[in-house]
Amino acid sequence: MLQKLRMHLDKFLPVYVVLGMFLGYLIGMHINIGPHKEAFKLLNLVVVISMIYPMMINLRVDELKNSVRLWKPISIALIMGLVVPPLLMYILAKFTGLFFTMSPQLSLGLILAVVVPCSSMAIAYTGFTDGNLELATILVALSFTLAIGVVPLWLKVFASAYHLNISAWLLVKTILIVVFIPLGAGILTRYLLLKKLGTEGFAKLKPLFSSISLLGMYAIVTLIFMEKAKLIASKPSVVLVVFLPLLLYYIIGIAFLTFFNKFIKVPYKDHMAITFTSIGKNEGTAMAIAMAAGMGVMAIPAAVTPIFQIAMLVSYVKMAKIIRRYYEYRKLERLEEEELEED
């Protein structure tokens, strides 16, 4: 039952995100949030924690002990996941600004959407394509750990580039509240549950934690569009303008990794783990950071991103057989030659 619920919420993620956007917009157009700003801020924080904490319970930080052995693919994945994306999105935002009006806050929101750590769904996508699950698990855990320092650093750098005054301490404090505290609580909860229920008992509960996180993400999308409904009504381009850079980000990112990893002879299984953990982003975390820091406009790109992310990554999963043949072409050719020699 729990597994079915989790699969349903994940399968229809783009649908629920769009519904959350419209529901939040409709509610926001008919209520005045101003007098209830403090209550709304508290509600945001409660929803943020309800989404991040269950996610951290499912995080296997213990896998980090194997990271030294896989240093090469891990190095590639971390550079492609935490260093390249903000730089690429900065260029894409500038490019989009040549055709559409792009506010500094929205540009910074686009960078926030791609600098956050990868989603735990990257592990599932890796599994669907027969990729390296151990590598994907390590990368998810390592990305969340490094995000505590990397995300505030990048946001501060690009805030200066956009001439925005954002407190570095506010960003660090937000990351600590949104990521570090739930991470610590999640690790402790996981340990206690494993001790009490055992591996099999814990495995039965895992879909519940994922489902709570997804429901929390849908709630955050609704709250974002509820808070910014009147702004969106006056400037609908606030949402539409982010479509082009996001679409280009996924196309360029996936295409580059496919050819680059092949060029440097990364094995197919490692390539799949690297691609899904580098390209796929935890947009719930991005929205949580923006909302907890009181920067609602910056949360809009992250709220829209799942529509593109799910479509692109699922399409890549569907192409797995083609990608495998591309990566293992020489290997298959040698096997065919060996078979002919034996005959």
C-alpha cells in the first residue's frame, strides 16, 4: 500500500506540481496574506521541515565510507553536479535576458534551482537503467553534506554579480535549519528505526517517508504560488520566462555528460549514476531554502523545474538501451568477433 502511494505520487509529480501551482494561485488571488505574514512564515517552516526530515531518514550516509574507492566517478559527478550547473545557468540566464526581461531575483532563483544537491530519486533512476547503485547512493549522501557549504557560497557569489544584497549569515543559517538539522535528526531516526525494526522492517517504512516528502513538496509549491499570486497576475512573465533556461539546462547537461563520459571512457553503469545525480536536482530543498530565507520570488524557478526535470530524466531512462549500446559498442563488437572465431 505504502509503495503504491509512493509510486503514484512520484509518477504523477508533474501533474501535482501544476495543480499545486494553479491551486496556490487561485487561493492567493482571493486572500490577503499581508496581515498574516508571521503565521504564513511559520507555516512555511513547518512544511519545509516536514518535507526535508523524512527525506533525510532515507539517506544512507553510511555509504560514504566507500567513497575513496570510487574517487574518479565521484569527482566527475561532484564537479558536474555542484560546480558546473550554476555557471551554466548563469550563462543561460544572461542569454534568456537578451530576449525577455529577467529580474536579478529570478536569475538568482534559477541558479538556486540547479546548485542544490541531487534528489534521492536519482538512485531510483540509476536502478531503472541498471546503473551503479552504490555510486549513486554515495553521491546523494555526499551532495547533501557538501551542500551545507557550497549552496550559500554560490548564492553569495552570484548575488554580488546581480548586485543583490543577501546576507551570507542568513543563507548559512537557512541551510543549517533546512538541511543540517533535519540531516542530523534523520540520521538518528534511521539508526533508531533500524535498531528497533531491523532492515526488513525499516524497508517497509521507507515508502512512507518518501511519500511525506513528496506531499510536503506539493504543499510548498502551493504556498509559493499562493504568496506570489498577485505578483504573477501583474507580471505573468515571472513564470514563463524561466521555461527557456530550464529547458536548455537539461538538454545541454544531459547531452554533454553523455558524450563527455563516453570520451573519457567512463563505464556505462557509472555514467548513469553520474548523470542522474548531476542533472537531477532536489527542487524541494531549493524551494525550502528560498522560502525559509523569505525570498519567495527566488523559489518560483524551483517550483517550475519538476515539470522539466521529470520529463527529461524519464526520457533518458527510456533511452537506456540506446545509451548502453553507444557506451558498449566496442565491447559488443569484440564479443561478436570472438563468437565468429569460435565458430
